[in-house]
Amino acid sequence: MKSEDTIRVALEEWEKIRTSLSEIGDIGDLDLEPELSFKPSRGYNGIYLVNSLNRFSAEFPEKGYFTPEAAYVYVNLAGYAGARLGLEDNFAESFGSGYSWVRTGFFDVYYAEDHRSIIKQLLFFQTFYPVEGDFHWTFESGEAKDKLKRVFTGFLLWQENPAEYVKGLRSFREKLEPLRRGLSKALGVPIMERTRSSGLKYTKYAQPESGLSGGEQRFRPR
């Protein structure tokens, strides 16, 4: 796929996210000059995101949003959108991951070993789908916009009230271990495990070619 086509796909998906989050605020335009103007989430370099955009576009006519590539694209774009709306780095990243989950149906198994991030994703998922999931909603739907606004409000409250976040962390703790392992088993993707010698082992779903330096901000709201 030509670079112009990759940029077009990124802009089209960004505008869909922009529409869906319009009840919260305006995330503005996505600036691409000529590469993505934000750093991909969780330390992945831009090539991985570009490749995901290309494969997502190629597979969309047959598979729609239900692909790992679509999920990864939405983790990044929605996370950047969350940062534009005022979420800090970790919250923005979890917001993007939760958005991706309810949009594509693919759970972001990268977070399967991170209890705190799973809690935020659970808040997102359970607020958006209080009864059962339907991953075929439209971006301009008033119902979807309202649900996304409620989720974002919850993220913002947790960000501004750390004590409530800690309380939520404790209340979900016993549920997290079977959840993360069950999801990983159901998806057929091994969870990441920390090792003494090599740090993190990455899953098949997310294999970064190179990472960011420690402490570098992943999302940079304008």
C-alpha cells in the first residue's frame, strides 16, 4: 500500500473516532506530515502501526473490524484521542485499549498481565455493555456517543481521584487473575510473563520491533 493510502486510512478512522467522541469534546484533526505525529502506544515503533494500518485496510472488506490489526490501530488512535481530551498517559492508553475492545471485539491481550489496566478496561467494557456485547455499533449513533461519554467521565474521575482508583483496584483484584488467563486461553494467545533475564515476553498479538526509551511519553496531545 502506498504511503498516501496509509495516511488516508488513518485519517478516515480518526474521523470516525472523532464523531463517536463528539459529546465529550472535539479531538481535532490528526496531523500527518508525512508520518503519524504521535508515538504508538506501549513502545511500538511507527512501522508496526503502519503495517497494521495496511493489513487492516486490506482485510476490512471481508472481516470488518474483527482483526488484530484493526484492534491495534484503534488502541493507538483512540488512545491519542483520549489524550487530546485530557487523559494522562496511562489513562489515555487504557482508554484506547478499552475503546478498541468494544469497537472490534478483540481484547488487548498485551494488558493481560497488568491488573491496573485490566480494571480500567473492565470499567470501559461494563459501562459500554452492561448486559451483552454487540461490536457492530455505528460511530454516529447517539447511544454509542452517550456510552463513550459515560466511560470517559469514569476515567477522568479516577484520574482526578486516585483514592477511588485504588478502591476499584482492590475491589476487582480477586476477579482479575482468572479473567486475564481465561481471556488469553480463549483467544489462543499466551499471556505475557515476566522473566528475570529477559523482562517481558511478548504475545503473538503484539510484537514490537523496537521500543521507546524509559519514561518517554507515548501520547502527546497538542
